[in-house]
Amino acid sequence: CNHHQGIRAALCWDEPLARLARQHNNANIIGLPANYISAEKAIELIKIFLTTEFEGGRHERRVNKILASRIINQLRCWFSYALSLFGIVRVRHLPTFVSVEPANFCQLHCPECPVGIASSPNSPIANRLMTMELFHRILDDIKEHAHTMQFYFQGEPLLNKQLPEMIAMAHQVGLYTIVSTNAQALNRSTAEALVKSGLSRIIVSIDGFS
């Protein structure tokens, strides 16, 4: 819902998140993970959310800047596309959709997948995980103009244990987040962490049963 103008939603499962969502991000919609908190806890978080004031100041400038810059960048993207229909190629916008690769390898070795082949024991390609330092840099670079961040390309993102933290950071700056996984590493604790992170969409990819 953060794609719609004027809507600033925040997923909150504890008191600090509910308070900071209002104080720093001026959130106007609170999301509550019903399967993971009690009704009493939900009421408590709603009360905190409704009684906490937006601090404004530097936070107001940041919120307004991000909203305006994303809208302007999207309009530039549409304008560039419209011009291309007439054979005029002028790219004046920054990326609106960004894909990051939390892990460049996979625990499966599917014969039709280049990553599966490269993940074999005899492959010369080293298995690597994206670091939080690199993710911080990427997020800082794109948060003012992109609206969506996709946490997969060809590797298996759940192999990076810091994935929920990355998603939570992207969610906090208002990005729509997507993960595609083979679900082999998905257990109860990981599922709960993904829900709490504010993940917008999850895709379970099944290419075969054998």
C-alpha cells in the first residue's frame, strides 16, 4: 500500500517500532502480524501508534523528499518510455525497480539453472553472500528514487541469514519488497522473521518434484 500517494504504512510487532514509525516516518497506517502477537498486545501497539506525535524537523524533510523524488522519477520514466514509442531515446530517470542478490549460489543443483551448475563442487566460481555494508550502500543510493526492491536474481536468498534484516530496512524506507525462494531453507523461525520484516510479497519457485 506504500505505492499509493499519501499512504505510509508500517508493520509493527513491538513498542519501539510502533513509536518510531510515528516519530520518524510519520506513518499513518499500522500493520499488525495477527498470528504472532496477542489481541492485548495489538491494542497496546495501536494505542502507542495513535498517541505518538510525528517529530518533524529533519524527519519531515526526509519523508517529503523521498515521496516527491520517487514521484518525479517515476514520471520521468513514463515520459522516457512515451518518447521511445516515437523513436526518441532519452533516459533521464534513475532506476525505479532494483534487484539485489543476497546470495549468488543455491543449495540445489538443477541442471537447467546456471547458478545450480555453478554451485557444483567442481565450479571455479566462489559462493558469496551480500554483506550488510554493501546493502547499506545500495539502499542509501536508491531509496530516494526507487519504489521496489527485489531480493533475488538467480541465487537462493534465504541462504543469507541477514535477509530479514535487509528486508526490514527496505520496508522502513517505504520500498515494496519481493523475495523468490525454493523454500528449502524455510522453517518456522525464518518464516516468522520474514513476516516481521514487513516483506510485501513472497514467491515460492517450484520447477519440478524430482
